[in-house]
Amino acid sequence: MTDETRLRSFLQSALPPTVAQPTRDLWPLVTAGPRWPPTWSRRDLSLAVTAALGVLLLPDAWFWFAYHF
């Protein structure tokens, strides 16, 4: 057996066959959008506060902030 044939048989034995059709229509979920409005997470708020404090405490470093944001 060639390497390609061995690889093909190995992958076919390891991976289950895929279903050709989804079990339900997914397009209405895509067009409906998220169920809740987007909100600010703690990570978002901490990054915003860190950037604001950096600009207030280090006014000479605004070039760095402008470059990265």
C-alpha cells in the first residue's frame, strides 16, 4: 500500500461519515440574530479603563496608544 492509500484508509476509519443534509433549517437562526443585545464584558471595560488611565497618567505616550489602537 502506498502512503496515500494508508492515510486515506486510516482517516476513513477514524472519522465518522458526515450527514449530507442538516437535520433542520439553519437560515432562520442566522437571520434572527442574537437573542440578547451585545453588552460590555469585564474584559472590555478593563481594557477601556486601562487605556484611559494610560492616556491620563502618561500623556507623552499617546503616540504609542494611537499606534496600537
